[in-house]
Amino acid sequence: MRPQNIKEMNKKTKKASRHTSQNEGLIFEKSSPGKRAFELPSLDVPATDPAKALGADHRRAGIEGFPEVSEIEVLRHFTRLSTWNYAIDLGMYPLGSCTMKYNPRVNEFVARLDGIATEHPYQPQELSQGCLKIMRLLEQCLLEMTGMDAITLQPAAGAHGEMTGLMLIRAYLEKQGNPRKRVLIPDSAHGTNPATAVIAGYEVENIKSESHAQIDVEKLRDLVTGDVAALMITNPSTLGIFEQRIPEIAEILHSKGALLYMDGANMNALTGVTRPGDLGVDVMHLNLHKTFSTPHGGGGPGAGPVAMKKILEPFRPVPILVEKEGGRLALEPVRPNSIGRVKAFSGNFGVLVRALAYILAYGPGVRQATEDAVLNANYIRKQLEGVYELPYSLPSMHEVVFSDAIQKKNGVNTMDIAKRLIDYGFHPYTTAFPLIVPGALMIEPTESESKEECDLFIDAMKAIAEEAATKPEIVKTAPHTTRVRRLDEVGAARKPVLRWKPAVPRSEAAD
Amino acid sequence: MRYLPKSPVERKEMLAAIGAKSIDQLFSGIPERFRLREALKIPGPYSEAEVIQYFKERAAENSDGYTSFLGAGVYNHLRSVVTDAIIQRGEFLTSYTPYQAEITQGTLQAIFEFQTLMCQLTGQEVANASVYDGSTAMTEAVLMSERLTGRQRVLVARSVHPEYREVLKTYAKNSGLRVEEIPFTARGTADAKALQAALKDDVAAVVVQSPNFFGVIESYPSLAELAHASGAMFVVVVTEGVSLGIVKPPAEADIVAMEGQSFGLPPSYGGPFAGVIASRDKFVRQMPGRLSGQTTDSEGQRGFVLTLATREQHIRREKATSNICTNQALCALTATVHLTLLGKEGLREMAEQNLSKAQFALSELLKIPGVRRTFDAPFFNEFTVEMPRSVKILNSQLLREKIIGPLALGTAYPELTKHALVCVTETTPRAEIERFAEALRRALERPI
């Protein structure tokens, strides 16, 4: 970017200023034989000769190319890399459908306690009552929030929960005599929904939304035939709009023996305000890494508990957490109708710990978080309406979806605006989604943003809209202030380079 | 509430700006009769001190203060405090999936380094950015084999972790996969003869684990040859990654499905861990999960992006290679930092210490009258022994001496009642191994 542009830009951006970040190569490029960053206590038993114990056939000489660096180099390497990331700890992360909220640090602290992080899944259950009580209390809290009858904490993420939920439906229908063939999925759904339905052995039928982006209930009546197993619905929808006729939708499905699955990705709009179980939902998953604030960590880990109505309870994945006499808790490994295990051991326990810590901090006051999330989204909607086109006018809940229709006239699309937002000190909103809005700007501020941060975001979005009208080039070539510019994604996919290799092939053969 | 950054005045100002009379008005989209009138019946609100107190009380109800000889897919290893210092940096901890490459180069480069480390360890050419855990990695490896071969029969060694096999069966039920099991020999290895007899040209994958569930190291080349002769994929499962510091990597495998827990991830009652899929370059387009790839920016600088996304659910929807979206990124970062700290020498030394301690423990246990080794094949840090009495009863006696005894194998393998799987790592002091042997000797000397 030319210097005058920087000056001009600095006038407008109240949040970001330029900073220096360090250059840093790959760790393998810093390696030199003989350096080390870790020393073990000396061995207190006689040393075994690996060649003798393992046999020459099994013995490995060494790991070609493995790093050899010192402790300070490791610390600096990863600290430098970390400064190249944007994070919630740095500012607003308005990614629609991702619910990037504050990750309380006490949750990290308690997950690392001795007696929590140190526990082995196969230790005797009488020595695991603390872990099992944590799981039990989390189950009870999630059931109260969802209005459901039974739950499994085993799935490791949202998509894994979806799969578990559909397997429950399939097992239930099979027990009725016919697993049925198809799962209906609205065109506004997240991509995991159709991918999951296939793994559960179902054909996917995509259904079109009516003009107000709600499910077309009249059409649904015709679509739900005897071979439909379930409808997968996201509520609020990916447009941030509540499906107002959901009880009616549930009735239509139930009258034909089909079930209603709810993707709980947007539970942050509902917690403490309404309960999916009361709305007629039969089974749903929760993303603990969204609504319940467990850190996203650059892509995971998450947890995707599945809550369900009584009819699905017999099919839950084993092991099942049960209460025995005297309040003793136990994990039961065998249930005749269970779909089986979906993951080894007892779920992402460390994530469950963090989610419970979050819930306990709020208690019933979690409703305030929901209200603030909806307040922030509506405040942003109000301030940006007209600046950006609002394709659907129904009330927004925790997120708002605009389109780039106004800016498109000057050749500026949603991706350009998103990338320009980076220069203004924000993470982009969601761009590629939902598919039913061409050029979508999907904005979810969450409750973690102050009025000040929302105002800064609104100012930035207005400034970018003005740039798009007056000097679109600056938006189209953004970002200008990052350490790398737009990256060649096509080249990356055409000739994939997916690992580091030594520049000069070494003489000794890799083993 | 301390996590919410708004004053009552600011809430009012924002409502006024929206033109809403009350917060309830913003929820008008939800039919009145479905709106909760009463507060949720959940405990709290807790102050920070109360949250800590609650979890400390729960921790005290667990196994703190006991010495454990459990492994079976979850291992205790030393980890440097440096690892937590790095992964708790907010820039890693509170960052999203790196779809916006310009402001997530830190995560993307770290994943690229993780992929490289996994290739170096496994002797494979390409590794993904993680799946949920070892059990789902194995299942994804089988599904990948199904796509690559167009076949649906799968042969899995019974010496593969029992819970991993259960997970595979859960997935298989709906996908038309037919899973058959291959027995183990008297030495504890996968039965090559039985495998040969079962192999036909309809087999998608042959799955073995090494070190296997009994701790025994399998011989890859002959098994791989058998699988390949029938056109099947040869899938190797690794649950104890530290073994790769001194044991030959499964270079003959077409797909390696590994559990990364041993690389700096605490046992944490079973998760979160990190599953790894590593394979051949030629199979990359059938791999599940995210991949970080090297590229250049518009000024020619090196940078990294998520690549080959046309395999994934957000692009391909129902035609994706897997439904996985959220993975175990922070766990993969933990493994990356941990392995970088260990380095070439550290990992080798850690592996050698495991081997030495397990050998020592075996020799101590074999001194006890009536205790016999089950299998004589080479092992790494776990081995099985036959006890003259019920393992469960012996273990309950050991518990009184604050020892969590070895895993009883009878539940998963009825033919191995009275056999136990003993795990010893570099974290087990010699004195504790001796105390365990001594306690076991005394327990066996007691009249029944």
C-alpha cells in the first residue's frame, strides 16, 4: 500500500495500527544435530539394548529430518507463529454460525487440575466418581436447557453429534420395522448435515426455502412420505431467523412417523429463552465449542453431545452413565439396543469439564448471555441496514445476514469486504455461507462484545462501504497490512506441498 | 456477570438505537407460548473461586495419589511445562479454523509442521491436520480404503484395540461394510495364515495394530504383502506413538491411523486426543479432514493455506470424503510443540526408557511364583502376563496399597481370563515397579 493510503487509513481505523512481527522459518530449517530442548531423568533400571529386545527387523535407527533445537528456540518459534494469528483475545470475531465468544481462563485452569487431567479412562470407577459426577451434572444442565429427556456426551464434535443423532433415528425406525430411505435437508443447512446423512446410510433430499427463508410448510406436507426418516433443521436458521412454524413442522413429521432433528449450532440464540424439546424436536446436538465457550483452538477440539426424547433413549451409544444405589455413578458398557460406540473411551472429557465450568459461572443467568448476543446482532443490523443490503427482513436473533448486492455494482464482493475488514483490525465475518444468499455477509457478534467494540466494527463496515463506492480497488486488493498478501490457493491445490522435505537429499537412507 | 461487557445503561442505549422497547421484543420471532417464563433449574452463578472449588472437590474424588499400570491406548508420559505455556497463548487457544489465511499463518504453519512430523514418524508421505482420535482415525482409514478399492469387506485383527473395533462396527452398520476379525497366534501377533485364508479379491482393507493391544510388535512386511496380493489396502493402527522413536515405522502401510495422545496430551479421562491419518501422496484426494499446504502470496512470499478443500463437507456436501468439520487442532498443536521439544534424541531416549522399564517390570513380575508371560514376541512398553488367580480380585487387593493394577483382559478376550495387560512408561519409578511386584507377590501368597 502506498504511504498516503496508510495515512488516510489510519485516520479511519480506530482499532488497528501497524505493528512489527518477526519472520520465522519452519522449525526443520532451524535444526542442527546435537541440539535438544528436553532432557529425561536418568534411567533408574538397567538399560535394555533395543536391537536385542526388539530384534533387528523391528529396530529403527533414527527419525530422518526430526527437529533438533533448543528450548529457547522452540519457545520463540511458536511465540512468533502465534503473533501471526488473529484471536478472540485480540478482538471481535464476527464469524456467523461459529459463535466465537470469550473463552474464560478459569476453564483452562480447572481442566488441568491434578485429579482431572491425570485420570485414566480405565481406572476403577470407584476412583473416578469425580469425573463421573462432572459428566452427570453437565448432562443434567444440558437436559434442562434443551428440554430433552436423555443425552449422550460421547460425540467429539458437532458433525460427530449429527451422525450419532441420525444413527439413533435409524436404530429407532429399524426397531419399528423400516429404517426408511431419505433425510430432508433445507438448502440453508450447514454442509455437515448432508455429509452426515450419507454416513448414516440415508439419501439426501435438499428442500428449497420459501421466499422468507423459512421452511415451506405446505410443501413439506407433500414431501414427507412414508420413506422419509427425518428432517434436519437448523434453528434459528443459518440466516439467524427463528423457524416460527417449527411446532407445526414437528407435527407433520410425527404424523408420518418421521422424526425432527435439530442442528444445535445456533443454540446461543435460545439458551434460557426457549427449549427445543418444548418445540417438538426429537433429537439435537449441541456444540460445546460454540454455545458453551470451550476454546476453538484453531479448529478444535470440540464436543457434540446429543440430547433426545425418551423414544430414542434405548439406542444411545455405550457406555451409558447410570446412577446406582447410594448415588454411586457407573458407566455401563452393554445395552442391547445401543447403536454401539462412536468413539473410544468417554468423549472429549477435558472439553466437557470446560463447558461445565462455563455453565456454573452463569447459572440460570445464562439467559443474559443469550439476550446480549441477540442485542448485539440487532444493534449491528440496525446500524448497517441500508449500507449493506438486507435480503431477508424477518427479525434477526443472534446473527444477521447481509448481501453484497450494493457493493457488487462497483465490482466489490463479500470476500473483498471481508479481507478489507482485516485491515481495520477485525476478523472477517462468514462469507461462503449460507448458500441461499448470494454474496452473503454473515455476522455473529456474540454476547462477548462491548458496545464500544460493536461501534468500532460498525464504523469499519461503513468506511469499507464508502471505499467500495469511491475507490473499490483498495477493497479488491485487501488486505494491505498483513504479513502475507492474498495467497495462491489455486496453485496450492494444483501442486500440493503438504510437508517439508530437506532441500538436499541426505546420503543416508531413511528407514 | 463478569464475562459480559455491558452496563445496564449501555443495554438501554442499544435497545433505544434499535428502536425496541424491551429485550423481549427482540425475541418476538419465538411464539409466545414457547418462551420460558421461569429461570432454568441449574446450579450457579459461581464466582471464579467457587468454580475452582467445585472442580477441586471432584478431583479429590478421583485417583490422585495412586500409581497406575494402565495403558491400553492411553499413556502417561513426561511433558514439558513449555508446552502448556505455548498452547495457552490466546493467539493459538482462541483462534478459529484458519480459513482466513492472511491472519492465521501461525496456526497454518504449525499444522504444516505437524503434518511433516507425522510423516517423519510414520514413514508415510502425507498426513492430515487431525481427526477426533485413534478410533475414528482407524474408521476413516477403512472408509478411505472402501473409496479407493470400491470393495466392502474388511479384515481386522482381533489384536486391534477392542474399543476401536467397536467404533468401526458402529460406522459399518449403516455403510454396507462387512467387518470380519482375524485371530491372533500363540505369540500374540496377527495370524498370517488365517489372514491368507480370508483374503479374496473383495477385501478393501486389512487392519492391524502395532504395537498391538497386547503390546506386541507386528511384522509389517509379510502382512502387507498378503494384503497387497489381493489388492487390499494395508492399514496400520498405532496407539502408542512413542514406540516410533525406536521401532521401525509402518512404511509398508497404505494408510496409517494413529492416536497422538502420547505426544504431550494428558490422559484426561479419555479425551480430547488427536487422531492422525497418514498415507501415500497418490491417495491424498481420498483423505478425510483438513490439510495445510504451502503456497506463495501475491508478492512471492512463502505462506500456507487450507487446501484440497474439494474433498470436504463445506464444499462437497453429501459427496464429501467425510463429514468431519471441527477436528482436534489444539491437540495437534500440543503434539507439534511436544515433539519439537523432545526432538530426535529426546524421542529416541524416551522410547528406550519405556522399553527398558517395561523389560525390568516383566523380569520383576516373572520372579513371582505362578506369574507367566502370555506371549513371547517382542514388545514395547506393554506386555501381558497370566496370573494364577482372577486379575480383578488381585487388582482390588492392590488398590488397598494405592496401586491401580494392570488391565484385566477377560472382558474383551474371554479366552484370556486371568491375563493382564501391564503398562510401564518412563514416568513409572523403579521403586514403584518393585512395590507393585512386591504387593502382587503378597496378594498371591494370601490363601484364597
